[in-house]
Amino acid sequence: MKFDVHTGSILIAEPFMQDPNFKRSVVLVTDHNDEEGTVGFIINKPLTVKISELVEDFPQIDSFAFYGGPVATNTIHYMHNVGMLLDGSTEIGPGVYWGGEFEKLKFLISQELVKEENIRFFVGYSGWGIGQLNEELDLKSWIPSEMHANYLFKSKPTRLWNQVMHHKGDVFSVLAQLPEQPNLN
């Protein structure tokens, strides 16, 4: 059965992908259409820097940034589960929102209405031009699947690739058990 990629779905890197930007990555698709292409964020590659170290005059929050992808790595993006509080947010799927008014976000953080468990910050993003993602899907570079908010806010990022592969079941569960470097096995 063919899965149609859509805003709110995820792309799982196939187990043997060698591109260092996407190796064993899980990408949340935040915008997908045939006229403009696709935008998404790698949700399982945390960085060792906190958001307050990247953004000057940012309220105190104990959140590490994530590597969102190789495009525009001089930009910061965020996804959260407080869409009702943050004006200008775009709902990506159930319990997952993208963006919103930055000054209001800073206020909500300073008032402790948005906490570390409510938000993920990303440096850069992943992008595909018109038709590019379809070509990569035809080459089986990506395994598309449904997104669950828990993947973003509750799952351990370093185990997420394995987790979503197991959730796919069947042959994917077997593939999830392959070591990252089989020649070292």
C-alpha cells in the first residue's frame, strides 16, 4: 500500500542511507505541496548547545537545540504543543504546532507557561524542491509514515529512528535491529 507524504507525516531514512545529514534520521514534514516542494525538520539529532546560547536575550529554558537540516543553518525554528497559547502557530498534526509569534513565545517562556517538554528548537531545516522528494521516495531513500506527537515531545531522540521503524512493523522491525555500521559487528 502506497503512503502519500503530507504535512504532518514523517520520513524515516532508509537503513543504508550514507548522506551524513540524514543518516538514520526522522524528518517531520511541516509543509508539502506540489507547487512549492517540501519543508521538514530532523527531529532526532540533538545538538550540544542550548537555545539560550544561540539567541541573544532569550528567557531561561533548559532546551537544547536540534539539527533541523542542512538548509539555512543560520536560522532558528520551533515546534511545540501549545498552539492555543501561541498566536500565529500552524498546526502540523494533532498536538504539534510550528512557529508562532516569537516575542509572545519569549513571554510565555519567561512566565513558565511554555517549558522544555512543550517545545523543540531547530537550527536549519530540510528542504526538497518540486518533485525532488518524489524522486527520492521512488529510489526508496525514505520510508514515509504517520507522525505521533510523542515522537517529538516524549521519545528519546537518540532512539527515535529505531522506535519508528519498530512501529512500522514487519520487515521494518527487523531492519531497525541492524547495527549502524554492520562491518563492525
